Amino acid sequence: MQELFDIIRAKPWPFGAGLFVVVLMILAENFGAVFKATAPSVTSRIRTVATAEAATRSRQRQARFA
């Protein structure tokens, strides 16, 4: 562990840049939809597909009992 800290202390830029990229990606994931209002997130697409599948199953059940 001490060797790792020595390496980071000697050349901190690659580690700082990596941390910056991780933070930037988190911000892009969370706030990207604000800038792309027409592009839904992956989670909302999954919800839409699940809702459509549930509606289809419901219609199929109703047709069976009609």
C-alpha cells in the first residue's frame, strides 16, 4: 500500500485525470438528459418496454375470458 502511495505522490496527474473522468462521466449520466430532452434514459426505456409488455399481457388475459 505504501508503494502505491509513493507512486501516486511521484506522478499524481494520471490518477487525478482518471478521477476527473469518473466524476465527469457521473455528471454526464445524471444531467445528460437535461441537455438532450428528447433522448430518454435507459431506465425510462426499460420502464416503457415493461409497461407495454404488461399491457399486452393484460389484453391477452381479457381476450381469453371474453
